[in-house]
Amino acid sequence: LDGHDLNARRTLARFCAVLGSVAGDAALIHGARTVMIAGGIVPRFIPFLRASAFRERFLAKGRFATYLEGVSIQVITHPQPGLLG
């Protein structure tokens, strides 16, 4: 995650792109107005995620892109979000 390993950067870039595609699909399937990304690894590379193809792939849903532009995307950064309720 420090950016020095080219293969790690490529892998992380691919992960972000796939995550964007899947998150966009899930938002459409569920009619979401907000997508919350939780888990231990994503908060560790938020700047990388913002600069990646995540948003482009999230919106790459043809005629549904306009709907997805209005969907808020949030990353949960609290270490124990389940305890917050």
C-alpha cells in the first residue's frame, strides 16, 4: 500500500475497478441512494480508491449512469462499526 511495488499497484487498481463495477451493480439491484463500503482494507487506501477507476466503473451502466450519479458512496472508517449500530 506504500506504492513502491508495481505489481501491488496494478493489483490494487484492478481491485478498485472491480469493486466499482460490483458496487454499481449492487446499487442498481437494490435501488440504493447510498453505498456504504465497509471492511478492514479499503479505509487503508482511500486516496488510491479516489484516484482509481472505481467511480468510472461504478457509473459504467449505460442508461442507468444518470441514476448512479446521484448515489452517494461512503467508506466506513470506524474500526468497529458494528458496535455503533
